[in-house]
Amino acid sequence: MDTPNRYSGTQATTKHAAAKEKRQQQAYLILDHMRRAASGETEMSQTQISAAKIYLSKTLPDLKAIE
């Protein structure tokens, strides 16, 4: 008997869902690291901050005001 899969659907759908979840987890880890840097718990170089901003802009939706 097959064990139930965490995701239901085709293999392509399953891979897409797993990749999306991994990107979200990475984004939240980066956000947490940036939060700790902002509060002085850790340090980040300007290059790390720039790289984090680029990654987050591609991963998380922008929160823009709706007119």
C-alpha cells in the first residue's frame, strides 16, 4: 500500500508545490535574519542586505497601496 503523499496531484504539481513551499521558507528565514540585524542581534553587510532585498522582491508579493 502506498503511503499518502503530502501533496495531492500530478508529479509536476507536487514538485511545483514543494518548490513554492521551499522558497517561502527561505524567504521567512531571510526576513527573520533581517529583523535580527535591524534590532542589533546580528550583523549584515550591505551586500547581504541588497541580496536579501532582491530575493524577497522576487519571492514575496509587494504590498502596494491601492488607489
